[in-house]
Amino acid sequence: MKEFETNRFRYDGDKSLKIKKAPTKVDDLYEDDTHYEALLRQQAAEIDKWQERMYSHNRYGLVVVFQALDAAGKDGTIQHVFTGTNPAGVRVYSFKRPTEQELDHDFLWRSWRELPERGTIGIFNRSYYEEVLVTKVHPEILTDSQRLPEKATEDLDKLFKQRFDIIRDMEKYLYQNGFLTIKFYLHVSKKEQADRLIARIEDPDKNWKFEEGDVKEREFWDEYQDAYETCVNETATKNAPWYVIPADDKKNMRLLVGRVIIDELKKLPIAEPKPDDDRFKELQKLIPVIRGQ
């Protein structure tokens, strides 16, 4: 069993991602299912503790971005990693295909609306990064659907460079205002993705998860790999790192994600609440009042 070493999956500008060399599977971090469940509960309790401390301190917030190809396990990871965290301290938002209202705004608008408050964790299931991933693989979206000025789409290389610059600036701005951004790319192999898609077809209870468009998108596998590699390398910074997490084993993936979140929360200069003796004494006077009511 390997130690929970996550730095090798971290990209913060010091090294470049070569996606073909990035692992999609690692040795098990757990001994068996019972051990896995125990580790997951332990992590959940620790995340809850640090979120509560962040809420009490009320100076910082956390944005957690999940990006992945279809069937990589984003939904399940969010569900398992944050089970046990106080719901009042967590906001989850899933970004679908842009609505008519969203298309009438700039590409960051719908994400800005969902940013978390101080003291809370905002989880983005997909995000503004779709606008430099899906649109890079399918540039016709930019010209046919996004209502951009004609001049903006004359040079798509320039457009994507501008978007990368804007994203880095936004995440820098958030960090300067007390909001750390952690970004996860759940890196699944093509074979494992195929197995999971087939499982969705073969199991009637999972048919609702399957979309015919997922099969079509597999034709663009190489293009998506290139798009993710470029995206990570263009937007990985010290204050908004990417973690490229092996996703072929869902249990390992969840444990790694949980460990990263805990480690990043621990880096925040969050003061532990200190007892106030005077306030404690004053509160004791209220006990007889409450009992007499």
C-alpha cells in the first residue's frame, strides 16, 4: 500500500503536463473495502473540521473545480469525498450546456454567480474551463452558438490565448481576495471509459446516466487529451494548482482527492477558535434562565 503522496499529481507551473505519460492508475491506497471505507470516513471528518474552522475564521473560501471526460467519476467523487461535511458549508453547482440567458453574457458570467461565500467550499462540477476545452475541440460552438463578435473569432488561437489569460487573472484575483482555487482533472483511460459506458448500457438502473452523445465524443479522444494538456499547462499556477488524478480506480481517486483538499485547507492561515474566558462566564449565567423558561 502506497503513502498518500499527492505532489506528483500537482501542476503549479513548475513542470509541464505530458498527458500521455500521466498515470490513469496507481497502486492501491487501501488494503480492502473495509479499510477504504474507514479512510474515507476519516478524511470526511477532517474536511468537515477544516471547513468549520474556515467558517469560524470567516476570511477565506475554497473553490474546487472538477473536470473530466465522460464517465470519469466526477459525481461519485463529489458525493463520497464531501459526505459528512456540513451542508451549510458546501455549495455544489453542476454546469450543463449554457442556457439562452448564459449565452447572452460573457463566458465567465455563470461561474461568477456561483462563487462561494467566505467560510464555505464551492464545488464546480465542470466549470468555466469548458470554454477552453469543449470549444477547442469543437470550435464551431464559438462561431455558431456563442454570439461573439465576428472579429473575435477570426483568430481562434488568439481567442484561446486571451481566455487562458483571463482565467489566470480571475483565479489570481480570487486568491488575492481570500479564495483558493483547486482544480482536479480526473484522468481516465480510454479503455476504462469504454467499460463504464458499456456498464451504463447493460444495467437498466444506470441507463439514465448514458447519453448517446458520449459515444460520439469518444471519436475526439485525442483532441480532448491535447486540449486538457494545453489547458493545464496554460493555467497551472502556485495559487491555483491543477491535480491530474488517476481515475481508473474510483476508490483510489476519491482518497487522493480527499487528501489533496485536506492538505490545501491546512495551508490556509486559519486561526483555530480560541476560548474566551469572559464570554464563557457570561454564558454560564444564561443556563438558569434557560432552565426556568
